[in-house]
Amino acid sequence: MTQAFRISILALATMIVSPVLAQDRLKVAIGQRGVFENSVSELGQDAGIFKKHNLALEILYTQGSGESQQAVISGSVDIGIGIGTVSALSAFQKGAPIRAIGATMKGSYEVWYVPANSPIKTFKDAAGKTVAFSTRGSSTNLLVMGLEKVYGVKVDAVATGSPPATYTQVMSGQIAIGWTAAPLQLDAILDGRTRIVARGSEVPEMREQTVRLIAVNAGSLEKNRDAFRRYMEGYRETLAWLYESPDSMKVYAKWAQTTEEIARRTRDDFIPRANADPDNISGIDQAMADGIAFKYLSEPLKKEQLDQFFQLMKK
């Protein structure tokens, strides 16, 4: 037996004993890059966590959850991160091929702000003024409607896209009140260039409500449910690393292009871990009531419809 033949036999035996499995590929649409809840897929992939679950993620960023949702519905992506709950339920009620396999956020940590020299002191002063939200149908869209109700005012709500794009419009005087979510533009708030005039957490109906979801294309889910199950396993593992590892905030800060201090404050001061739990869905009855009030839903979804829409993959 020649040396070359022995090597070939050994290589074949190794392949038989330890087969190399091809990774499943999933396309993931995510709203604004830099936001904490939107970091899980990319940071988990960079850390090799999703690879452990035999997945390769193809990630693209959008201007907001409304745009991400459309990508899911059209089938151009498999997964949409941070999709507004009411908007997703509305699309499902209208027959769109969309399902939810988890949550990204309960409650709200978004804030609305003005330049430091603005005469606007509170959201009460926003009557008739331009107020930003990300995209039509997003959770920020609903939060602006909720703030109108809380403060008893009617504003001129404007879709401005991402927090950086919104900041430019606010500081140039095109928009009176901007929106952001930590850590984006948190430095401007901390150093006094801008002032917070309202918080999403002021909308009482949304405090205990799952406001954003991990939504998936129904056809993709049907074709390879196991890949989505493994995605959720990787998501949970990445989230645990972000909250528990002493080094994770260095990685997150670099990804979000911010300081480690702001990264840590974002996680610890704005987002309790329980609020980021992907397996905890809460406040859906209230979400449907809001959907009806804001004319996103024609009527509450029945139990069998909710059972079809929510395809949770708990541990």
C-alpha cells in the first residue's frame, strides 16, 4: 500500500466518522444598526454562536421595522427583527404570509427629544408640531399615537427613518421633535446638545406589552422549521452572552460605534433582561385593542388565529 493510498483511506475514514454538515442559510432583515435589540444576529454570528447551531446568517439593515416587515412578507428575507407587534398582527389579519417565532422587546426604551435651545419643554407643547417616528406601521409610529393620547395633543407625525437620519433633520430644523433609541444619539443627550421631552414608557398600555417581534416568512418556516428552531437557540445563547460576559460590552460598543460606558448604560439602564426575553409574549389583548383604536386591525384576532400567528419555539 502506497503512502498516498494510505492517506486517502485515512481521509475517507475521517469523513465517515465526522461528516461535515452544510450550514443552513437564513436571510435576516434588521432595523437600525446600533440599537441593542438589533445586535443579536450580527454579534452572535461574529462570535461563532450561530455557526455552532449550523447556521450562516445573511444580514441586511433597513430604515425601520415597517421596511423589514415588507421584506419578510415578500419573501426576500426569512426573518425580520424588531417588527412592530400591531403592524405584524394587522398584516396577518389581511392574509400576509407572516408569523412570529419570538419577541425582541417588551415595553419601550425609545425617547423623543428636541435641540437644547428649543422652546418645546414637554410633549404637551408638541401640538401641531412635526414629530418623528421611524417607518409607517412601526412601534415608534404607534408610540407617537400613544403619546398624543397621553398628552391630549394632535401632532404632525412624520416618518423620518433611522435615528441618525432623524437627528440630522432635527438639528437642521426640518423636524421639531426627533426620536431615538439608546445608544444612538445618547451622547447628544448626555452632553446637553438635546433634551428629552417624552419617553415611550409614558404610554401606559405599552409598558407590559410585547411591542416588537421576531417575525418570519410563513413559507420559509414551513420549508425548514428546524433551521428557525436553531436560530432561536442561537439567539438565546447570544443574548445570555451579551448580558453575562464581562467582555460583551466592548464588542457591542465597537459594533454600535460608541463608547463602552454608553454601551453598558444602554443595556443596564434602559433594557432589563426580562424585557429582551424572546420567549415572553405579553399584553397581546391590549396590543389588539390599540390596533383597533389606531385602525390597524378591523377586529381582535380569534384564539385560533393567534395560535396560527404565534409559532413560538421555546426551550
